[in-house]
Amino acid sequence: MMRVRVGAAVLLGLVALSPAACSSKTTVKADDAAKQVVKLVSDQNKFTPTDVKCPSDVAATKGAQFDCHFTGPRKVQYVAHMKIVKVDGERITCDIKVEKAP
């Protein structure tokens, strides 16, 4: 189920990310996570975020969660809650839930 319209509803989606090799542990690439948030929001809306910020060094493990932040229309702050639901070698699948920041 996907809902649309930033500002009016919650966006939901599944995306695939690439892991980054960081010493002996595999982490999510912050830039890849940000790109997927931009894609989800812009695919479902007439708005394309330009300032998505995601954390680095998030362990690429099933169940790991992290938040990305961006500014939406009318300078409203949003948060994209990311949850890793599957790790398959070089492919990471995340569930994304976007809503207004508290």
C-alpha cells in the first residue's frame, strides 16, 4: 500500500539500496538512501526534495532502522523512517515511511 501527497499523508514504499564496505562491517551508503527518498517522494508527488540528509555508518542488517530528514513544500520539515527488511549480498531492501517531522 502506498499513499501520496507530502504534507497531507504518509508515504510508504520499498526501495533497494547498495551497501558500502566500511572496514570489516557493511553499512548503508547515506547518499544511496537519500536518493531513494528523493525518488519515492518525487515519484508520488509534484515535489522533489533537494536537501535529504541521511546518517552514515548504519549497519546493513535486517531490522536496522534510521531516519533521513528533508524540507518539503512551504519549508515544512519531513522525516523518512527507513527500516531494512532484507539484505541479499549487495542489495538492501528498505521500507520507507515519510511523515511530517514532530
